[in-house]
Amino acid sequence: MTDAMTRLAARLRRAREEAGLSQGQAAKLMDMHRPTISEIEAGRRRVQAEELTRFAKLYHVALPWLMSDEGSEDPREEKARVAARELMKLKPEDLDRVMNLLASIRRDEAPAPKGRKR
């Protein structure tokens, strides 16, 4: 197995996990068998160009990130870029609603001050 195949396999697994999918779920959505996903992520099966494009779409990551041998940018960075592009399309009042929702989520996730329970 080449270094490029090893990197691709690792990135596919990482992207799948970041997408919150099991191998079985990814296989079903890709119309593959679960062992095929396992073989791909282990670097024991080559990925066709069409499959790679479908994986990138399914996992919401950029195709160049999957294939790149540079750095290990977090796949969430690409999701954030996609989200930013979508947010730019919203009406100002809808954008305000989204920002309020994000603030609410952050407040809910913030740890309670010592000595206080939520």
C-alpha cells in the first residue's frame, strides 16, 4: 500500500466518523457492502474516481481535502466554509435567527459556574 492510499484511507475514515456515520450506514448510502467500506478505510481496496466524489458529497468534505497529502486540516473546516456560503444567501432577519440559535446552543453547552447547577 502506498503512502497516498494510506492517507486517503485515513481521511475517508475520519470524514465518515466526523459525519457521524457508521460503516454500515455509509455503505447503505453508497450502495456498497459494509466490508467494502472497511476494505477502503484499511487501504486494501482502491477507490474509483466516481466513488471518491460520492464519498466527498456524503461526508460533506472537499474532494481536494480527501486527496491532499498536505496538512491535516479538520474536515469540519470545510463544513464551516459550506455553512458560511449558505448563510450568505439568507435574508438578514433569517441570519439573525440563526445567530440567536447558535448563541443559545453555546450557552447550553457552556459549563455551569462552580457551585451552581443548571
